[in-house]
Amino acid sequence: MRGVRPATDIYLDAAGVAVVPQTVTSIAKHGATLGIVAAHKKPVELDFGGILQTELNIVWAMGYPTEIFEVTDDIVENWEKYAKIISHRFPFAQTLEALELAATPGAADKVTVVFD
């Protein structure tokens, strides 16, 4: 990416889809940090030349390094229990309202956007 880069210092990948780290590594300013807490199930192709030029810091964290698939199975099998974590659900048409709520400290526990 040429031109002005966002002034963002920290990015967080909690989605587990390739486009997130690919986008961050292409737009991040010099010295920014990308934290990856998502479980990527497929390899992610990254431009190491671009990353080197910006000296992007990439940090990893895995809450369940050996139990991730057991935890995932438990979430699938007991979805009703985990659904209680979500405090607000918005249809896709109200995404901006959902983002505003999520950005308001103390206003919500977990905000989700639902695609019907």
C-alpha cells in the first residue's frame, strides 16, 4: 500500500480468516503490533518483504494450545450455555449501530452482527 498509513498502533486478529492478517500487514504503520489470538485452520500467505519494511511486530497467544479442538467441540455441543455470553445481537443492516455500542465502554458484554 502506498501513501498514508493509518496511525493505528495495535491490531487484533480474533477472526481466524486470512484476510485479517493480510490486510493488517499491508496497511500497518512502522512499528505497529498485530496480535493474533484467532485459530487459523488454513495456512495464511503473507508478504514478508512488506512486513520487514514496516518492522511490524507480530505476537501470538493461544488460550488452549493443546485443547483447542476439545474446546471447539464443547462450544458446538453446548451452544446454549455459550450463547449467554452475547449481550446484544444486531441484523447486518444495523452494523453501524452495533459498532457504536461495542465501542462504548461498559455498554455491552459481547455484540454480534447476524447475517440472515
